[in-house]
Amino acid sequence: MRVRHLERASALSAAVWNGFFPADYPFTRHEFLDALETHGCASPETGWTPCHAVLEDEDGSVAGVAPLYLKAHSYGEFVFDFSWAEASQSIGQRYYPKLLNAVPFTPATGPRLGARDADARQALAAALPQLARGNHLSSLHALFLQEQDLAALNAAGCLERNDVQFHWRNRGYADFADFVARLSSDKRKKLLRERRRVAEAGLRFEVRAGDELDTAAWERVYALYSNTYEERGQAPYLSLEFFLDYGQAAGTPVRLILAYDGARLAAVAITVQGGDTLYGRHWGAEQRYHSLHFETCYYQGIEWCIRQGLQCFDAGAQGEHKLARGFEPVRTRSAHWLAEPRLHKAVAASLRRERAWVDQRGDALSDHSPYRRDLPLDIAADETPLAVDQAHG
């Protein structure tokens, strides 16, 4: 097998690309990645140079695909390696550009190595560190990995890194009140108090698919989204043109949680729905209302999941404050290979300590579960709560 590169996702047909990735995970689908590149969100100008890997048989048949970027910085990744960059520079080694197998601006676990079969997956995983080495790059990083991709990259010599996110799980709740009744007394009172404050402010909510909004409404949504970045002194990662393309496309998975103050759109949570999961992605508001962020970004999303029968709400990276609002800790995983032997060895030792810390943190977080102790939670067979997931500790 051999690997060739694509300068754009559009250089491979959507049918071929999507044949290697599941339809229920939106972020590695051709439509999403192509829209990011077409509208300049993931481009050389923003430090994301596409160089997607295509694994081929000798006869030219495509056996696998991996979204791949040459990164000029470490922003928009949500797995932080700034200290590694500083260490590399301190020993006289250039850290950027680096090779990144990930979805831009998307800290959501999912497929990263699209492969025909297990052999092709292993060949693709083995090729990625060699691509970094052969092009004199400092490192390879594969982020928010599923188990099978992680195993293939570990076998290829990559180092495993763990972290924690907080996801909400649907335990067969009849409605939002049923969910609230499962919470411990103090968490229940806090949640209801936050919802009451939003209701007293006179705000009302709608959930709309992105293709239900006209251009003027999307422009308003984008102004709210941009304001979040402007308050932090940053430029937005995503452009209006991206949202008007991907978000307005017929059948788009984008779902908008809209908060209205009278007739005026006051806040928005931009989410993406795929399979049985709702992914919370972006938030925006023009002024401060007490508890509005929690209502728009968490409670309305939970209500939507219950109404739609969705099983998981992945509300984004980090945030221990989510624990008190019904979210539970889950482990995230990434894989890393560094060309400089001294740095690779030092990072390996650091990651062993970090994984042990993640295990301890999982135990501590589970001790502070928001749910009533007298109502045992039914854990589905495919779930791996962080506190009991020791397979990669």
C-alpha cells in the first residue's frame, strides 16, 4: 500500500470519502470538512494546511482516508501541547509545523482513521508517524480517538494521552422533570433555581434546524457567535460563509437552540446532531442574563435529547461545572509521536503520570455524582464511565 495526499477534501469524491466514515458522526464527513476548507476556516492562512492522507492499493483502489493537517500552531485543537512546544524550542528543535490527524475546532470523539478493514487501518496508522519523519516534522498528533484508532496508533509507536470531558446520558427519562427527579436534592434545587431565573427574565426558547433559518436570521446568529470571541479578544474560528453553506444546506445536522427576549434573538447555542448524539459546539449572546448560558447550552439541549430520544449530549470540552448539572465524566484519548528521542521519552514519562492523575480525578469526580444515591444508574453495555475505565490507565 502507498499513501498520497490531498490538498483539499474536494480532491476526492464525497462518495468515496464518506464510504470510510459513518453517517452518524458529522465531523469527518466530506460535507463538513469541505465547507471548512472552501470558506477559509481550515486553510494555510489560518494555520491549518490540509494534506489529507489517502491509502491506496497497488492498483490505485482507495483502502483508507485520514483527515490530516499541517499545523502552524496549536490553537483550535483542545488537546494542549504548548509546554511540549516550549520544551522542543528550549533544546533547539523546531516544533511547528507539526502533523495533525484531527477535525478542526471539534473536541468530539469519533473516527479519525477511515479504513476498509483492520489491516488497512493499521497500515494507515503506521504511515502517519513515517510521514512526519519523512517530511522532517517535529511530531504527529491524533486527537479524540475511538478505541480501534487508538489501538492502531499505539501499535505504530504513538504515546497515549488521556483527559476528561463531561457528557449527559439519557437513562430513559420520560421528560425533563423525570431527569430532575433523579438528581440529588442540592443539585435539583440549584438547577430549578437557575431555570426559574431565566423564566423570570421572560426569555423563551426554540430549537430549529439550520435549514429553517433564512440568511438574515443566520446573520443574527453569527453576530452572537462572533461576540463570544470578541469578548475574549479573538477572531472567530468559523466564518459566516461557512454557516450559510453548511448550516443552511438542506438536511443539515445543525440544530440551533434560540433564546428570545420578546421578538429579539438574545442568545444561541449552535449544536450538531448525529446518530443518537447531540454535540454542543458554540454559544453566543449579546448581553448577560443570569443563568442564561446554563439554560441555553445545557438544559435546553437535555430537553431536546429527551424529546428526540437521543442517548448522549456531548456539550464540548472541559467544564467541571457541568457535573452539577447532570453531566458525567468520560475519558477522552489522543495519540502522539515526537521525532526528537529526548522529547519523546520525556513526554512518555509525563503522560504516564498524567494518566494516573486522570484515574484519580475520575474517582474523585464520581464521588461527587449529581445523582441520588438511592437510585442506581443503569449503565448501558457500550458505556465506559471514567471512574471504572482502567483499561488504558
